[in-house]
Amino acid sequence: MVKPSQSLKWWQEGVIYQIYPLTYADGNQDGTGDLRGIIRRLDYLNDGDPDSATSLGIDAIWLSPINTSPMVDNGYDIADYKDICPTFGSLEDFDELLEKAHQRGIRIILDLVINHTSNQHPWFLESSASHENPKADWYLWQTPFAGQKLPNNWQSYFGGTGWKYCEARDQFYFHTFNENQPDLNWHNPDVRAAIYDIIRFWLDRGVDGFRLDASSVYSKDPYFRDNPLKYEATDRNNYNNYHHLYDKNLPETHRIIREIRAVLEEYDDRALIGETFIDNRLYDSVIFHGVDQDELHLAITFEFPFSPWYPGYLQREIEKNEITIQPSAWPCYFLDNHDIPRHLSRWIDCSLCVDSEAIAKAAATLLLTVRGTPLLYYGQELGMVDNTDIPEEKLQDRAVVQSETEETPDSRDGARTPMQWDGGSHAGFSFGQDIEPWLPVHANYPELNVQTALQNPDSILNFYRRLLRVRKQSEALRWGKWRTLVHYPHEHMVYLRETKTETVLVAINFSYEQPFKRDVTIDGESWTVLLSTHYEAGKLIDLADNLQAFEVSILQKSR
Ligand code: BGC
């Protein structure tokens, strides 16, 4: 279980930070985020100085898509895989970003959106023009059986049928997401070869890895059989009402991922991370590591985002992971991303605690001290919450469409608003220029921004900064065994992270209640505070004392 530190890879020990480029930083001052903006903010992420007073200290950036795109799904609809969208800059800008990031010890992970292309991609334009062209079989084309309106009952994840009629071919094509995002036919060897060529293109340029978008839906049933409707489900136009036997998580998808992994293995030290979003079934996600560890390095599972802010539930998810993931594989956790409401917005209502700062610090501690690789989402380190006041005419998420039965589609824009850099115009998004950003900044930016937070020793940002440093300096936190000391957690969690030479205890009190002891089983040892919401670092702590309300403490067993 416990591995010697030397053999651990950067994607196991490091902290990965997701940037949504449209709203991170606007370097060319046109209101839309771009690569030059990110370059200017690199020092904030990691300036290369382990004792820096201003930088966060992350190890890798995952960039949401930056390739050429008509932006119907804001980059998740690619029209040219080998170029950068002019919105974000140029290939030269990308090379500069890569070089400057590497100089600071930051790796770059690209989002690889290969389940589908944009309907503006030349491959689709060619494929959809006729039945007789070299790319005619590059997408999932079907003709309905006589008397049927649609080829089958497969739905789009974004709402309604997944089939779209194309007049030129008098056929339908399938789209798991928006109709502007036709799914590729992964059974076609030419498609696979073209994608692997794209992967090599970016690896040759020096990228450190990929996040495979929608990596559990690549392969579809070659016979296009109907998915069974779930028991008692009545709405046939809802993706979630079906058992996805024939359009998701097919065995063939594992073969594809093994092939992609083999391409990565031609290069040194690159990482393959997959969005294994499979109806929240952990087992199905973890087998994406591959029976022989030849698929994903990291399978992004959705335990934390789908949990309420409740220790018993969260601990159960960690325990499931610990039991299910093979010793040679590695867990990966996240709280927020660009598709879901931010955790402080999700959890504030269902929590025992109404203090969002306390939740933010406790959640940060959980994410960064559980065994596995943490993914942070930009702004999470500040305590950013969703902007739920975006006027309808300013919404940008055009991909999520209304199904026939659902009244209001859920826009994902609330969690995608501009990073809050300072108290100036539009939170400093365009570096001091008064330019209206792509999405409106959250109204709380005058109080909640990087500049202000750096000056407040108790801010969420400074807590994250300290947490990242504590993690970096502790082998137990980076790769030690996880063991809970509370078997029936109610309103607190206490767990150990252990290696042969270091033991760290993490205690999180989720509530106002204070009857919880840090531990009753370990005595006679002294424990030093590494980081705490209630005690100074370096203080010695008695484990038999009760936890204080909302206390978060990370303690190291003294030698
Ligand atoms: C991405 C979404 C995107 C979808 C289609 C997802 O899983 O995270 O943002 O809309 O794939 O590409």
C-alpha cells in the first residue's frame, strides 16, 4: 500500500488546479480570458519559491479546452484540434505558457474532447455531405427502421433525443451532448488513428498530460440497441431515466483508453486523467485504471460533489474508494468544476454550519489530506460562490438545452464567473481596464478577491496556501495510508495518514457541537499542530481534549 516517496509520480504527489480559460484572466483586454492572461497570473499559481508570500503553490494546471471552436459549448466543441482558438491566443502563446509554467515547476494538462467534435469540424462537414466520402463513416449515422421516427431511444445528456436529422444524407447522427457536438465513430480505425495523431502533436509540443473529457462514453453499441427504461420512470425524454447499457461504459471504451495510454507511454512521465462520470458508481469508475493498470492514471470520480456536507456520507465515500481502488492505482478527488455549482453554494444550505468560511476551510482540509490527488477549481481557494444573479441575456452556456419535459435548463454559468483578482474594475479581470467581462463578476468581489485575501492572515486563501505547504512537506499527507479513528462519524471526522516514519492526524468538526474528542484510543504521545483553525502551528496538543466548534486541526505525532 505505502510506496517509497522516490517512486511517486508528479500526478500522485501534486495538486492540480483547473482553469476555465474564458474567465480566468483577460490578457489582451477584450473581455474574454486568454493564454496571455494566464501567463501574467502564473506567479500567483506558483512562482517557484517554496516560501513565497503570495503564491498558491500548485503543481499542475488543467486547462479547460483552448482549441479552435465555435464555442457553442464554450470550447467543448472543437473545430480544429491542432490549433488554439483565436479567443485564447495562438500556438506561440501556448508555447510561451508551457515554457514559463515549466520554469516554475508547473505542469500543463490539456482537456482532450474526443468523444465528439464540433459540427463545424472539417471532418463532420465532409462526413455529413454525402454517403460516399472518405469520412462518411467517421460519425454515428443511422437510418430509422421503417415506421420509426428515430433510430433508437438514446437520449442526449443535455436533454431530449440524442438524434439529429441531416437532410444531405437523409439520415440521423448521434450526439451524446448538444446537437452541435456529433459523436465520433470510435469503431472506425481511421478515426482512432487521427485522434492518436492529435495526441502525439501535443505531447511532442511538451504538454504533460490530458484530461479526457467524457471518457466513459466513447464507444456505442454497433447494433444501436434501445437502452432499457428504469423501473417506474415515465419521462422517456430524460437521459437519467435510462440504464445506459448501449451508449455508455461499454467494454470497447476500455480498449480505446488502453490505446490512448499506449500513445502516452511513448513519452516520459505524462499523465492520463479521465472524466469517468458513470452514474456515480464508484466500481465502474475505478476499473478505468485498467485491470493491468494500463488505462487511466487518475479516474475522476464524483464522490465529493454528489455528497451532502455530512461527515458520515463523505467518510463512507472515502472508505469505498480505499476498499475498491487497487493498491497499484491512485485515488483522485475534487469538490468543484465548471459543470456543477461550487461547493460553498451546494453545501451552505444543507449544512449544520451556516458559516461558509468554516465550511471552506474544512472542505479544503478534507480534499488536501485524504489519500489521493486533489483537483482544485479556480476561485475555490478564495471561497468563491456561484453567481446566481446573471441576467438571462448575459448567460453564455448555450449547450445545455431544454428537454421536452424540463422547463428550465440548468445553466452552468454560475460557477464560471470571472476570477476575483482585486477590488478594482470587474475584479481586475482585464488587469485594471474597465471592460465588461464575458460573464458578470460576482457582486461580492470588493470583499472577496486575491489582493484582499492575501492581506488577511485568516482568509480562506491563506489557509489554502498554508495547507498546500503542509501537504508538500509531509510524506504522510502525500502518500501515507489513510485510517479512520471514527467508525460511525456523525458530526466530526478524525483520521490518520501514516508512513513508516510519520503519522499525521486530521480532525474536522463539522458542527457547533463540541462533545467530540480528537481521539480516545491514542494516549501518552504528544502531537504538534501543523495547521489549525484554532491553534498556532507548533503548539503541542492533547488528543483527549474536545474539539472546538468547527475546529479543523492537522497534527503531527512528535518524534
Ligand atoms: C464537460 C462539459 C461538456 C461535456 C461535453 C463534459 O463532461 O465537462 O463541460 O459540456 O463534457 O463535452
